[in-house]
Amino acid sequence: MKSPLLAALCAFFAASLTGADRPNVLLIVADDLGWSDVGWHGGFGKTPNMDRLVREGRELDRHYVQPVCTPTRTALMSGRCPGRFGPQALSPSNLRAMPLGTLTFASALKSVGYRTHLSGKWHLGARPEWIPNAYGFDTSYGTLTGAADPWTHKYRKGNPYEDTWHRDGKLFHEEGNATELIAAEALKRITQGGDRPWFVYVPFHAVHTPVDAPEQFKKLYDGVKFHEDPVKHESRLRMAAMVSQLDAKIGEFVAALEKTGQREKTLIIFTSDNGGIESLQNNYVGKVPHSPFNSENDPLRGQKNNFYEGGIRVCAFANWPGTLSPGKVTAPLYVGDWLPTVAGLAGFRPENDPKWDGLDRWKVIKGEDAAPAPRTIYIAHPQGQTLLHGDWKVIRPKKGKAQLFDLAKDPYEKEDQATAQSAKLKEMTALLDAQLAKDDPVLPADLKGLPH
């Protein structure tokens, strides 16, 4: 907790900033969106609204995340590498990822006068005591678990958290498509009015399995043949429609900002939580078919749940008219950078060291630091770790030999340099070990024996 004097100083400092210095923050997270699922990467999905935001904003060409969902959301909300909190934060889980009292994106902004809202997927703890409201959100709506069927809104059959649709932690039943409902709730918060700046976090379920969307979005692809196999064609059609539905909802957000005169004082941040998955089965309660022909990450190697670029380098952009000029940011960014970066814009100053692993990258994003110094990005997973530093990347699986890539010369990871560059491999491994030593390998005692 802040001391009364420090709290007063923070409030005074925040109030003294101009509107342009204290933006509204619309943070949108897509789920399992592949590199080549979107229009601006030349993919199969029709995404005119996001294409425009990329064209008129800052394309974040090397935006790195964790290879799966809960860890990315932990890093995003805390500014820290997820392993710092324990092994439960390194896998998709319904356990509490972060201790109660952790400084989060929401609690930091709330402390300097922002109203804070979440609409969508939480996946950082599914029990009532771990809901978003316990971590700084004024309101929350959507699912407490990971994915859910877009029509039934249910989680996996037989799971103790099968019923997960909630408002402020209270479970209830609601008819309608999940993407449409989440967008409607977010629009309500965006257009709520009032003099306070706001933080609206919209972690969509789209385009995670179960993959489906209303018929109007499938009709956008009339005449398109995705595959000779009718089952695979239908699978890719559902995926394309879900991508376009996501895009349409983002277009509605932008239109609402323009209509309410908030466009030029709103920073829009978009990222996927990890790369796409090319084929998968549907294990959720509902009638949506399996998805044998799903996402594309080409030309990146790999996909969700691994350390190659296709799993951890994702579609991302930032847009703030009048403040961010159009352009492409090629410097590496990490999902954990967003909390320290936005905290700086909002006037938040932590009382104690928050131990952020992320960095304030505003000058890099804005283009004022076009050649930033090399930085380390560390990403862990139960099956191993990877680390990037400068142009180099080491992948060390739990089983098997380490791999080393020079991403400047080999962005698609075709040539393993581990043998030819043994000295560099040793150097990168030492950097990785230093980061791994900061992780907590022990499951918190109060989480032992609880269902995942």
C-alpha cells in the first residue's frame, strides 16, 4: 500500500498531466491468432479494420510473448516473467497465477485515477477469490477460465470450472455469441462517459478453439475455396470468419471512439497471446466441430506451445492518432513491457521496486529511439526455455540439445548455429541461466491439491 503522502503526490502528479499525456488505454488481446491469419501479413483473413490501424499506427514487427496463454497474461498484467510467481504461472491453468496484492496493470492505473474494466477471458485464477476485481479491476465480465464455447460459454466437460461465464465473479447464464457479448460490454465501458481516463482490457476468446462465428462473417468468404477436402475447407472457413468477426468488433471500438470524441486521446494496443495452432480438436462443451485446418504462422517456424518464432512472435500494433506516427517498429518488444510503458504515460510511480522484467519502451515505440541497445528477453515453459539477446536466440528444451539462431541473418530459424558458434552458445546459455535462477520452482503451498 502507498503511504498517504506518496498517494497524494501520485494523485497530484497524475492530475497535473495533460489529456494527451494521460491517454485512455484500450488493450485488446486476441487468443491463438497466427502470424498469417491477418491481412497485413498477407494472410487468408479479411481484416480491414486492423489493417487500417496498422497502416496508420505503429506496426510492432517483433513483439514477443509466452508460447501459451496464462503465462502471457501473467506477464502482461504484472510486467514480470511468469516463472517469478511459480510453476503454476508457466502453463495454461485455472490456478491463481499471481499472489493477491501483486501490482497489476489495473491496480497501477486505478491508483492514479483511472477507471478499470475487463471484458473477456481472465485465465489467471478461476476461483471467486481470484477474480479480476481482486487485482484492481472495477468491473469484470466474461470467463474466469481459459477458452469457452462461443455459443454455450462453457469450459471443458466435467471440469470443476465448466460453468465460467460471470459478471464480477458471479456466475450466470446468458444467451448469445461470446465475441459479440464481450464486444458489447467493452463498448459500454468505452462510451460510459465521465471525466476520468479509463483502462479497458478486452481479452477476446477469438480465435481460440472452439472456432466458430455467426453466419454473416462466413458469408464474407463466399466463393473462396480454402481446401479440396470439404472438412478442411469448412474448418478454415470457420477460422477465417472468426478472424473477421474479431476485426469487425475492433472496428466498432474505433467507430465508438470517433463518435464520442475520444479517438485522439486513446492509445489502442493489440497483441495475440501466442502464435496460432495449425490443427486441433475441440474438447469444450458445445457442438462446434474440430478444426483440422486452422491457423497459419508462415513464414515463421513453429506454432503455439513451442519456442520457435511462430509460437512467440505475434501480430501486434499500437495506434494513437496525433501521438504515434505511422511506421514499423523492428526492435524487439516483450509483452511484459506494456505495464511499465503505460505506467509512465499515466503518471504512475511505484512506491516500492515492482521488480518488473519489462522495460518502458515508449521511446522505442514512438520512434524516438530508433536503434535501442540490445536487450534480453527471457521466455520459460515447462518444457524448457528460450532467450533472445541482440540478434541471437537460444532455445534449450527440457529434453534434447540446445539450438542457436542468428535472427538477423536467419529470421525463419532454418540454420542451427549451436555447433558452429559454440562460444556464442555458451554466452547465451549463461544469460539464460541467470534468468532461470530468478524463477520460483516451487508451487505455492495453498495451491497444492487444487483442481487446475
